[in-house]
Amino acid sequence: MATFSVRFLGCKVSHTDAQEVRERLLADGHRESTSADVAVVNTCCVTHAAIAKSRKAAARAARTHARVYVTGCGANLAGDAFRDLPENVVVVRGRSEVTPDLVASDLGPIACVGADAGLDRVRAFVKIQDGCSFSCSFCVVPLVRGPSRSRPAETVLAEVRRRVAQGHLELVLTGINLGCYRDRVRRAGLARLVREAGSVAGLARLRLSSIEVNHVDGELELALRETPTVGRHLHVPLQSGDDAVLRAMGRRYTAATYLRRLERFADFNLTTDVIVGFPTEDERAFENTLRVVREAGITKVHVFPYSPRPGTRTAGSDDIDAREKKERGARVRAASRAFELARWRSKIGSDDIVLVDRPGRGYGDDYSPWLVDAPVGALVRVRAAEATEEGILAA
């Protein structure tokens, strides 16, 4: 029997992939431990900073573990980001679907114990789709994840039922490009899956991790509004609010399209991603991004400085000074913070239902953060008394 630990860097999909490795090793009879023999580091490569953090995590683990498995997007990046690490570091290349088997076969099973690993968080993430068949000029994800592919609906729903049976009140449907979800046998897309997953007995809340604006249509809107368990939050990446930059990025929409499609979700909490310092972004283009964020009613922006990725069409372009990227990023974050606080203040005096996911904190129906005095794992009705710098204070 080996003892092991698993950590991840990056997005919710990375978290889900790491969890799949964890469950497989537990099922094979290995034991999870904070002082383990084996470490699994599921990596990210979306920016220079992400791959640097992934390499640092692997190097740190190599000093305290007999063996380290490097998995995930970073492991599949062109070149060798993990070159010259200690000999006990093993880079596992391959699609996410085969990674658990690759790691498990290297360790070797010791027993078919059939353990139900459960999850280490209050909410559970259920991956329904992986990969991307789009070709944004800056994005390395199709190169490290492969083309879009979907899990059968029955497999997804079986996992949803299993997670609910484990006691998880909230589930997040996640994937690289959720709107591309298709069960071709059942001729069903994301909207139908939302309805069916959201109707599983015992589930209190369902969310989508992220959705491209191209896939925000009337059918999905009806599914989100008519399924009572769906939380009123959408994360819709923008990347830029300037049409010329969007064309250079290879995005398949205009700023006007983005605004028009989100108009119907004015009552939702809308969050987004923005890239600053893309090679063709001048000050006017950047100001357009700030304008679209404001007009769309976005409340929180995840900001990424442009980082050229190997194998992409813009790999050789990076002509915006790092200081300018940092300054633009700070300006977006400042605007985002103001919008976020304004939304929290608008809730004062209103009620919400909060899932407490850590001591003293939790998230409401629209994914706004709350400060509450309730046990971890509780689903509690609260009233907003005050908007603080850390979240909404419950009365």
C-alpha cells in the first residue's frame, strides 16, 4: 500500500481531474495522508505564471515525497516545462480520461476495496465535457486537452446521484467548453442536461462553472430559469470588449453580441474573464473592455495578463510592456471591486439561502459571498445586514 496526496493548480476542471485520480487510488487500496510517499500534482499552463507555479509545486513535492506524478495541462504542454527536476518526478502525458489509469497502473493496485472516496469539499464538481475544438489564437487548451468531447448523459446523471448520496447539496457542472456538450445518442445538449441534473432528488443547488457567450441562447435561459435548483449566477468569459482585439484573438462574437446575449440575464450575478495586454490592445481597446464590463453589469472580473503560449498562433507576439499590463490589470480589478461591492450593498435587507462551505463563510444563490455564523455544510436562510470588504454580513 502506498500513501499519497493530491493537489491541483488552475481551474475547476483541474480540480475535477485531480479528484478522479484521488478516487482511483483510494479504490485501489492506497491511503491518503498528509505525510505521503507519493504526491500527484495536477498542473496548469494557461499563463507563464501558472506553469511556473506548477513547476515549483512539483519541485517542492519532490523534496518531501519518494515519487511525484505531474499530471494535467502542464504535463501536456509543448516543450519540457519540467526538465531538470529530480529523478523522482514522473511526468504523465495523456488526456484526462486516461490519467487516473496511468498513475494507478504505475503504483499498482493492492486491493479491489471499492471505497467511496467522497469529496473533500462541501460542493462537488461534475465534469460533463472536456477539450475544445475552437481555435482562439492565444489559447493553448485545445493543444493540451484535445478536441471537444462529452460524457454520456446517463453517466453524468449517475455521478450526480452518487454525489448527492454522499451528502453534497450543491453541484457544479464543469468542462472546458460547456456549451459544446452533446449526447448524440439521446440527441440532447446542455439545456436538457441542466434540467435532468437539477431535478435529481436531494439536490439543493446546481451551477454551471463557465459558459461561452455564443452558447447563451433562449433554450439555455429557459432551462436555467425553469429548473428551481439552478443558482442565479453565470460566468461568461469576455476576454476583450474591443471588436478588433476579439477578431485578432479568434473569438466568435462582437462586443455588441456579448451585451445583447447577456441582457436577458440582468437579474443574474454575472462574472467574467478578461485578458489585458493582448498584442493588438491599445489604450482605446482597453477602454472598450472597461465599458463593456460596465454595460454588461459584470460584478467580478478575473484578470489575466496576456502570456504567449507555445504552439499558438500568437506565440511569437508579446509587444505590450509588462508594466502596462500590470497597470491595466489593476484598473480592471479596481472597477471590478467597485461593481462587486455595489451588488453586495444592493442586497441589504433582502433574504438569501447560503451554503456554508468553510467556518464563518458561504455563498448565496447567486454566488455572492456571505459571512454567517452556522456549521460548515449547513444550508441556511439569512438576511443581509451589511456589506463589508469580505462579503455580505448576515443578520
